[in-house]
Amino acid sequence: MASIRRLTRHSLMICQPRRYVPHAAILFRISLLLVTNLFIQAAVFSQPRLPQIKFSDRTLANGLRLISAPDHSSPTVAIQVWYHVGSKDDPNQRSGFAHLFEHMMFKSTRNMKSEMMDRLTEDVGGSNGASTNDDVTIYNEVVPSNYLETLIWAEADRLAGLNVDEANFKSERDVVKEEYREGVLTPPYGRFDFLLQQKSFLQHPYKRPTIGSIEDLDAASLRDVQEFHATYYRPDNATLIVVGDFDQKQLDSWVDKYFGPIEKPNRPIPRVQMKEPSRNSEIRAVEHGINELPAVGLTYLTPGLAHPDTDALEVVAAILGGGESSRLYRALVYEQQLAADVGASADSREDASLFEITAVLSEGKKPEDLERSLLAEIRKLQDQPVSQLELDRAKNQLITNLFRERETSEGTAQVLGEAAVLLGHPEQANFDLARTQAVTVADVQRVMKKYFAGSNRLVLYYLPEASKPSEAR
């Protein structure tokens, strides 16, 4: 039902061992390369233009924010509710609470039976989902536009009337625990990403991975869960986004009718005040798992999502790890054959971000050799300016993603939500393209030198359990 992810303005990578690629996937990759090349050629003559999103923005008396953007190109409508609560807001020793509520919000309410949201969407040809990350929890639906009022009512009902009772708590706690087993403990590299995040932050609550832990969930009480719900699930911590085929006056009346009566609590919303300290020296760690091939992960602390350097760092991620033509893939997989797969990601978050590089070794290769080659590629970008052609290719890969994301009402709602909740104003969504286009050769080299110092680096070796000395097993 739900996915756990971290927001990045442009999603590029997650590294796993290579698998057989079916014919359709190969055709898709070829098509994507052709589209990217067309963008590069077009950029020689003119900069592509992204249509501006025309939206309305108002706040109800109880603090609920409504952002709406009519689009009559399809008789459907996308509804999203962004709650400004993520895993960084989990109580101490109670990791997984934000994720838990992603599931509990589909249970019974004052007026709906459990899983009623599925019936209200899927049974009319629509869809629904939810996701949790470090900073926000998002609930989304896409339905034929004549069902908009029903979904506005339903979202208001589960905000104001969710049954946070023992039965719902225990059933969804078991679901989350099973997701942890399936997503972290069972896959060969499940713990790799988990540990990479956990070890990359020393003080900020980002060190608690979003999925939570079985120990913390087992220790939680119903009262703990009810307190968390009362603290964060409130109208003044929610942003309702509606994009698609609707009449603005009619939408406003429905929102006022169903969301307007919900009371705003008197107590303030607690916000994370902890700042992650700068790294002063390299951090190294070795962990073991059920993987057969070793993996190596590097992280560098970078600023939060709203920082001006975010766009240059995303371009760097595309240059280093944006597909099979990227620098890391060409060098480590094709040429040196040290890695089975490799990728890079500018993992942007609200308070502080990580630039991640991960690689799975080829059989018989040593992690020390792979690390050495990774660092050599980083030094190349620091010492030698990237060519204008390579920069354009990386930027147009990101621009292609921007255009593709806005092809649907759901994608447009997503970019409006991120801009409103995490960047401070929905208008920022209209500057995504310009910010990416503005990144220069000098910007790439500047951020490489600024953030990719050895003293700002964490190195994680994730080795097979069989490689442990026998006495340590």
C-alpha cells in the first residue's frame, strides 16, 4: 500500500546488484536516451520552457492550507494532503511512529470503516496511496473529478475522526514490523541503506531511519501513539493540494464545509531544533550482512533542500551516477570492472542533506580498490572543470524528469506540495527549471571542492557475514 522514501528534487538512483533486463526495459532505456539527446540538441539553440503552474493559495481560520490548480485537460483530479511530520519527529526511542500513522490513517474513522479509502477510490477507477519520509507524510488520491467532494469529505473525516484505538494500533504495528523484516532484514542489501543513514548523522534525528525499529515499536503504548497523533495530525499542520478538473468556487465551498469546522489545538507544534554538527574528520565503519558481494557506501553532509547549492549538487549526482553513461558507471563497471553496479544521489532533506555514493562490488574485487577508484573520480571533478557538453547532458537529464513529472495532475500536486511545505512557498515550483538551467561549470567545481573534502566523508564497508573471523561470528 505505502512506500517509504526520501524526497529528492530529481530522483536518480538506488544501487542494487544488476539483474536481467527484459526487452521492454531495454527499449525504454533507448527511448530515454533518445529523448535526452533531443533535449541536449535543443539546448544548443534554445532553453526549453516549462509551463508555469497557475494556482490559488489560501489558509482557513483553523490553519489548514489549501493550494489548488485547475487543469481541465483530463476529467480527473488529484488530491494530496501533506502533513508536516516525518520520521525526524518520532519521539525518542519510539522510531517508526510517523510511518505507523501512514498505515493507521487507512483504518476506521468516526464515519468510515477500515480500508474505506480503497473503496472510495479503486471502486470508481481511481487510486490512492501514502508515503513517509524524514520530513513529511503524504496521502494521495486520483479519482474521476465528479468524486472530488467525496474525497474532500473523506480526508477531512480521517483528519478529525481517526480511531486511534488498541485494535488499530496493534494491527498496523504488526504490518510495520513485517515491512521492516521484508524491507531491511530479508533483502541482501536491506540493512546497507538503513545503516548508511543511521551512521551518517550523529545528533540530528535523521539518524533514525524512517521505517523504525521493531524494538521501539514493541515498546510503544497506545497512549504514546495517541499523543503523537494529537500533536501532529491537526489542520494547522496540514496542506491540502488539489490539481485537476474542478471548479474553484465549488472546491472552496467543499473545503470550508468539511475542513472548516475542525478545531485548531491550542498547543504549539513542536519542531526539531537539533542541528547536525559539521564533520571534522573522516568517519569509517564496517558492518556485515547476508549479502554475497561486498558493498561500499560514501556519504557527505550537505545543506538542506532550500539551500542554493542543492541544484548544483543534483547536477553533480547526474554527472557521477545518472545512468549507465555516467562517470562512475563507465569507470567502475565498464572500464575497471570493479563494481557490479554503482550510483550517486543528492538525497535532499529539509534540515540537512546527504550526498550518497553506493556501489556493489564485482565478484573477487576488494572494497579498498573500489573505494580508491571512487575517490579518484571525485578528485577528477574537483581538479578538472566538467565539459559544457557533459554538463548539458546532466542538466537535460534532470530537465527531462521535470517535464515528465508534470505530465500528470498527481505529479504537479507533488511539486506544489514540496515547494509549499519544504521550500516555504508553492511559487518555488515554477523556478525548478530556471534553477537547474542556471547551474554552470564553475558551480559544479565549486560544490565539489566545498562539500567533498575527506574530513566531510563517511565510508561504510558492508561485507558478507562469511568474511567475519570465525571467533567474531
